[in-house]
Amino acid sequence: MTLNGQQHEQLSDALREAFRSPQRFTEFVKFRFNKNLYDITIADDLKELAFDLIDESRPCVLEKQNPDELDYALLRVSGNPGKISVGERDSPQRGWINLPTKPYEFSLNTPLFILQHPKGKPLKLAIDAIIDVNDIIVKYETNTEPGSSGSPCFDINWNLVALHHSGYTNYNAGTSFNAICPLKEKRGLLAGLLDDKQM
């Protein structure tokens, strides 16, 4: 998404209000599933966020990692965006990305793929290698740009392993699902997420 000055100010105001009152988050956020891979509008449907913000975890400071501060928000959208075609009517459906069901064993110097919308541009794929990992954070050399935070990170077999978190001078970092899934389990949400294919 590319914003002009007025839109940026409106979004900033909305986000400040949302953080003061998370239940009002749904009044400000909408998701668009109407572009193809070439950023061409293929439909005029605007999918509205469902009634509730299911779960969130505030951002953490990388140097002071806290297993309850993993920098994510879990949202549910109305309808079934995974069943919407990627392109024209006969194109494949967008589908769903499954949450991991067991801890992932990271290996250094193995490929890490990130599907992202850098700087709000059309979907891009970046590929490079994992360089470090701990219980919460995965560090990698895979390129990202502003606007890529929250992008899914995959291994070479397209297993979801992390959410992109931030960029630094010599590396980028993501939050491991090895940390996110136990927090969801602790909060009583994991079983429902694994059973509900529409989350």
C-alpha cells in the first residue's frame, strides 16, 4: 500500500486510537484481496475485518527478548479470502498457510524465503540464508524493505517458520513460530486455530 501524506496521517491517527482501545481496531482496518501479482485490480471487493481482534502480542526489543512480547496480531477477516482466485475467474484460489503443528528445527546456512510487499509494492519473493537462531528470534540475510514486517518466512519446503520482525545493518530478524505457537497454546487459542481453516 502506498500512502499520500493525508492518508499516512489518517492511518497514524487510527493506529494510535486502536492501540488505546484494541476492540475499536476493527473500525479502522480493512483488507483488500483484489489485486493480482502484477498489482492490477481484478475485483472491487473490500474484505472487512471480522468483529474481533483475536489475540495480540506487543513488540519486543530485540536485545531484551520476552516470550510474551512477540510483535504479532491475530486477526480474522470476514468471508473466505482463501477461496478467492489469484487472478481471473479460472485461476487457482489463494489458499491458506497452515500454522506449524510441531516445533521446527532450524539449521544455519539453509535457505529462508520471505513473501512480502516491500514498501507497499506488489508481492515479491526474497531468498537467502539463516545465520542465527534462538528460542524467539531467527536472524537471516534474506533482503527485506520497510513495509515487510509481519511477512511470512518459509523454509525450502515451504513450511511456515517465522514472521518477519525487523531489519538491521548486517541482518534481518523474524519471530519464530516456535515461540508464537506456545504462547497461543498458553492463551488457549492454538487448538482452535489448528482446527479452524478460515483463521
